[in-house]
Amino acid sequence: MAVYTDVSEGELEAFLRGYDVGHMLSYKGIAEGSENSNFLLHTSTGSYILTLYEKRVDPGDLPFFLGLMEHLARKGISCPLPVHRRDGEVIGTVAGRRAALITFLEGAWMRRPTVSHCREVGKALAGLHLAGADFPLHRPNALAFEGWRKLWEGSRARAHEVEPGLAEEVDSDFVDLAAAWPGHLPAGVIHADLFPDNVFFLGEELSGLIDFYFACNDLYAYDLATCLNAWCFEKDNAFNLTKGTALLAGYQSVRPLSQAEKDALPVLARGSALRFMLTRLYDWLTIPDGALVQKRDPHEYIRRLRFHRKITSPREYGLA
Amino acid sequence: MAVYTDVSEGELEAFLRGYDVGHMLSYKGIAEGSENSNFLLHTSTGSYILTLYEKRVDPGDLPFFLGLMEHLARKGISCPLPVHRRDGEVIGTVAGRRAALITFLEGAWMRRPTVSHCREVGKALAGLHLAGADFPLHRPNALAFEGWRKLWEGSRARAHEVEPGLAEEVDSDFVDLAAAWPGHLPAGVIHADLFPDNVFFLGEELSGLIDFYFACNDLYAYDLATCLNAWCFEKDNAFNLTKGTALLAGYQSVRPLSQAEKDALPVLARGSALRFMLTRLYDWLTIPDGALVQKRDPHEYIRRLRFHRKITSPREYGLA
């Protein structure tokens, strides 16, 4: 929720000379995206997003992220398209940061998603999984089991400051998940962060998916479990079964789940809740107050974890 | 530099039904403006800025600010124009805040203004003074002498934390300025905050003035002195005489200064530097770390104050 690096008009004009996008009309830093600096740019040819990659992003991952966006767009997924420079590259440099210019997608993200939005996002996620299946690059999920362990090692000692008893709760999650984590489910490119602020709608129609900077190779059903966490709980942290039913039905209308995927849903949802609880907890404990990085309260995901621990059948999520 | 209040898509759509601006395509919170929440809105008819007025803005002042923008635009000044609602009003409500929709001005603000930009802003400021002369509403300057005293009462005791000896320095500024402040110079509507981030350029051409939320009635030459402070010092806080010369010449090419205004320039520049030093000092000492409000280091203006104290003739600013 911040612009970490500002860009001067001279730097921007020099950067834009590398592209065939007309002349600059205006640019505004926007309060979206938690990892990078983003500007909404108007030029004589249209609107674009200029993204400056900050230190949390590994430059070696940029070809995967930007290549994936191009791959998906070619397959008909509505997502931002990196603009090629005159020299053919998609990654340039501005204000000392690696940077890319991407097309601007109209649409607004839903602060209050409805059942209909949940169905649409389910369909779009399945479409993304199918479209990404033949993407040739590979990126391991840095926030999989071993990544969680590192975050937990860095926060366990102070976990009680956030919630009494949290250390013991989470220790047992690690034991249970290590024993139950499924090894052989269908896998491929996943979005890994398909929260409401990364999905745009125009009216009831889904107009695009954005922010592929956590995309990686992992289990498809894990990505779906993340959407259950991100879309189907209400502000009071209660699970909305109608939304879960719609999300899962939407997904299965495009890519039906195998029985093994269905059976794994509770453990995957618990693992996904653990992943988001841990990144939030770690940031909560380690990022100083007053830093530009937005810190999210981990409690929301502590509550989701407790919910998933009690699930005994995937039908409790609304699976038909 | 923040969005204090977010707006949901449903709230925004309901708000926009009061206007004749087509249907919403997208809206992004933008990291500009230090007092209010601002969104860049795309609709089927074009781009707009949606401003939500936060608690630092007195609702009673909104008719002055928005009426002034309309008045100036009618007089040919390039500034944002409040869009009228279907019921004729320009102020509505969204997300529990008073809000206005204003036209979007293309252009970028200059992070590194040149001499040519300084000349253009001088001309534009004089044009604004002339165009505002027959604006019928009146708003006293809340950040004039008495306002400074209140800020100083609220920060004097801790001023040494920011700079040793600052309390004594500023005490003598108050004595000197009270004795020397000019009473009878030409006055009228001033912008009062015409910093580089409030002036847009397209190439070398000034494309517009924004952010009239400090506008008020006060001395024209005081407004010009504020521009000297805001535009003609370098990053190392050295005064750039060439820029000063250009700014003053640009201003006088549209509205020549009287001899009394010229003679008052050093004391006005010192007063203006005191005003910005005091607001920054007060915020620096009272706003908690981690708050969304951007805190600016008061040292920049402590240095300007010291510069102005030594000025013996307005010719030292570049006055012909």
C-alpha cells in the first residue's frame, strides 16, 4: 500500500523512450500492491501500469512472472500484458530499480464479494490452471512447507505476544500437516495469491486477474484452498458455505477435481491458512512500526486455522 | 501520501449514480495529497479524481475551495473542475466522508524543476492572483500569524529535540516578524501551498494547478514568497539565484510588484519559511510513528529560515 521508490519525470521519459507507447501524459503512484512500487501511467496511446520491483522480489524470478503473464494472455486469460521494449526485452531499469510496463486492466476489485463473484473466481482459477499447464518455465513455491518452517523459526519465540498458546497450536499444525500433506496430486502453475484485490470485475463480470508475483509450481488444489480462505470467510471470520459451494462449483465447471484432490481439501486449506498466518505473523513481529510496508493482523488466519482443524469432510466446504 | 478511507465498489457506484459521468471502469487509490483520500477513477466518459475529505478539512470550507476551482477554471486558469451532480451540488457523501468528483488534469509534477519551470510557475501564480480577484467568497488564512503562534506553543518545549537552540531562534523570529510584518500590501485569494507537487507540466509547458485546499485570502506577495521557498532552493538547501530570478520575472511579467511588495519580500519569505517549518515541526513531534500521515523533516525549513534572516535586500532573491 505504498510507493517505495519515486520516479522523476526525466527518468520516466528516458525509460519510456525504450518503448513504443507514445508520449507521457501523467503518472500517479498508486496505493496497491504490497511488495512493489506501482504507478498508473497515461500516455497518448492509453493507460499502463509501471511496476518497479523492490527488494523483496528476486530479479531471477522476473522472467517467470512476466513470461507467465504473456503466456496466459495468449491463451485468452484476461491479465495484464507486459509491453515489449523496442529492443524486444520486457524488463528495463528506472530509478535504480528493475521495472516493467504492463497494460492497464479496467475493472475494480470487490471489497465485498458476493456468491456470484465467488463462482466467477472459481471458474477463472480453473481456467488459469488449464492455460498455464504448458508454460515452459518452472518456479518452486518459496512459501511451501520449508518456507513455512523458516518463518515459524523466526517468530515462534514471540508468538504468544500475538495470541496466548499460539506456539503450541502451530507446532501441532506442523506435525499434522507433515504427516498428512498429499504428495501426488495434479500440479502445475498456480497463482498462489488470488485474493479479492487481485481479481477485477466490471459489474458482475470478471474482467481480469492481476499480480502474478507469487506464482509458482505447486498443487492446483492448494491454489483452490487458498481461494476458499481468501473469498469464502466473512468479516467476522465465519465460513460462508454458500460462497464455498459457489467457488468450488465454479472451479469444477471448468476443471473437475479428482477424488484425491477432494479428499485433500481440508489439509490443503489448513496448510494455506498456516502459510498466510505465518507471513502475517512474521511481518507483524519483525517490521518496525512506521515502515511503509503494510502489516496485516495475523488473527484473521489464526481463526481460519482453527476452523480447518475441525473439518472432517470436504463436503463441509460445500463440495458437491 | 496515503488512502485513509477506502471505498467499496457498491458505495462508489451508488455515489456515481448522482452524476452524469457514465459507468465506472476502474478506481485506484493514489499516493498523492497529504490531507485527503484520493482515487483516480476511469469511467466510460473519461478520467476523474474522487476526493474524500478527511478530518483535517473543515466542511464549512468546501464551498470556498470548490467554488474557487470553478471560478478560476471559468477565467481560463487550468485547474481541476468540480463535476456537478444531477441535483446541481458539487459535494456528495461516500464511505461516510464528504466527497467531490473533479476532472482529471493530465501532466506530471516536476521532481526536479528547472529554471524554465520556475518562470512558468511565476507566471501561473500571477495569473491565479488576477483571476481570483473577483471571487466573491472569503476565507481567512488559518495558517497566518496567530496560527503560527498556536503551532509554536504546541511544539516549543520539545523543539530542541529536533535542533538544539531552535526555541531561541524561533522566539526571535516571532519578535522580528511581529514588528516588521507588512499590513497594507495588495491582497486577495492566494493558493498558499503552490509546491512542485501541485503544479503539472506536459514537457516544458505548465498544464495545470491543483490542490486548492489551503487557498485563502492573504497578501499576494506572501504567496510569491512561498513559491520562492518551494521552488528555488536546491536539495542541499542552497538558494538558486537563477531560479529566483526566473520565478520573480515570470510573476512580474503578468502582475508587476509594487515597491512596497518588493521591499517586504525578505520578511514575507522568512514568515513563509516559518509557517512551513512550524507545521512540519508540529507534525514531527505530535504524529505517532506508524501513522498514515506523511511526516516531513522540519530541517529543510530551519535552513531556509536561517537564509532569509540574513537577507538585506530583495535583490538577493533575484528581483530585477
